[in-house]
Amino acid sequence: MNIIIAKSYDELSRKAANFIISQVTLKSSSVLGLATGSTPISTYSYMVKKFKEDEVNFEDVISFNLDEYIGLGKENNQSYRYFMEENLFSKVNINENNINIPNGLADDIEKECISYEERIKNAGGIDLQLLGLGRNGHIGFNEPNVKFEAITHKVELDEDTIEANARFFESAADVPTEAISMGIKTIMMSCKVLLLASGKNKAEAVKALVKGPITPSLPASILQLHRDVTLILDEEAASLL
Ligand code: GLP
């Protein structure tokens, strides 16, 4: 595991953007796995900046987002589709047809999960998967006590995740309780993984991810077995290492 400790959230974001841009520079048709949450927001801003400065071209990039809330569509400002449009897609030249995000409004969620996984396979698999980290150690929406062998599937959100994500909604009661998420197996099959964590409230999860036992109760701990993982942390998130 390659661990990079940045002095600040800003430095973390610049390094992460450069990492992703290098991937796209080396392979213009890269398949990127993308993440939501507050952590990657500034990474996406730096990617937009570099695009505007003509330093990166997203024309041939294919993207697959990790997850989406069930019941929220792209017009809902809390959906991950909306988030991605706001923070990245509408600001760079990615081709609309190359954007993939699970459809949280699908009539048949089971079928949507199967087809999402197939689309990833048909694209040749994910070259670089970006991840945030839940304070309970979740990645995507793979909550504690996850099945490591799971592929894209429907998940019930953990109480802690609902509470953590309530800050984006009017109240905790408005946070959807279910989501579609790539599974741990989907994530582990990516060629490269880049995980970002910022702030004191992630320090325990970072410590368990790096030093703890590999256990379904801390889903991110499985990354210890991935062959090409980079963590970019700020000093607070790395404070217990
Ligand atoms: C959500 C997302 C995760 C994300 C996590 C952490 O639950 N499903 O993909 O990593 O939140 O979010 P934040 O970066 O806001 O702490």
C-alpha cells in the first residue's frame, strides 16, 4: 500500500487530481471509477481547472460511479448523479454516453445491478477506482459486515452512514435508507485504487484500514489485499498511523 500524507486538504486534493490526470494522460480511454461525498469535491475542482488550462482531455474517458441512492433521480439535488454533474461532468468534456451511474429510479433494481456490472465488464473493467472512506470504514456503500464477494447490489444503509449523510439533507429522516453500490469484489477487480481521507473523524477508520485485521466489519480493510492501492491522506486523517 502506497501512503501519501499531505499537509492539508488542499494539498491532498491537488495530489489526487494529478494522480487521476496522469492516468488519463497515459491512457486517454481510461475507465475511471468515481466517488461522491465531500472529500473528492476539491479534487474534482482541480481536475476542472486543469481541463480549462488544456492540460487534460476527458473526451474518451468512460466513467462508472460507485453508488447511488435508491429513490433519487438526477433532478434531485441530493442524488449522486446531480452531484457528479455539478462538480465535474458539466464542467469538462466527458461524453454524456460514457457516463455511468446506477439508476436509483429503476423499476427493477436487481436487473439494474446486473446490467451495471455487465457494463463495467464490457468497458474492459475499471482502470482507476477513486474511493472516499466512511467513518465506519465503508467504501462505496459497502457497510460493515459486508460480503467481500459481493458485486453491484442493493444495500441497506447503516445508522451511522444515515447520520453522517444527514448533513446534506433537511433531516436524517429525509436520507434514503437504501442504495445501489458496486460491491467489494467489483472494487477489488479495478487495476488501481486511489482512496482519499481527510479530517480527524476518519483517523480511526484509516488506522483500521491500514493496520487492523482484514474483516468484513471494516469493509475498507480488504484493500490490504489489493495489488495497487494508493492512499492520499491529510495529516489529521493520518494522525493515528
Ligand atoms: C458516502 C458515499 C461514500 C463516501 C462516504 C464518505 O456515504 N457513499 O462513497 O466515501 O460517504 O463521505 P465524505 O467524503 O463526505 O466523508
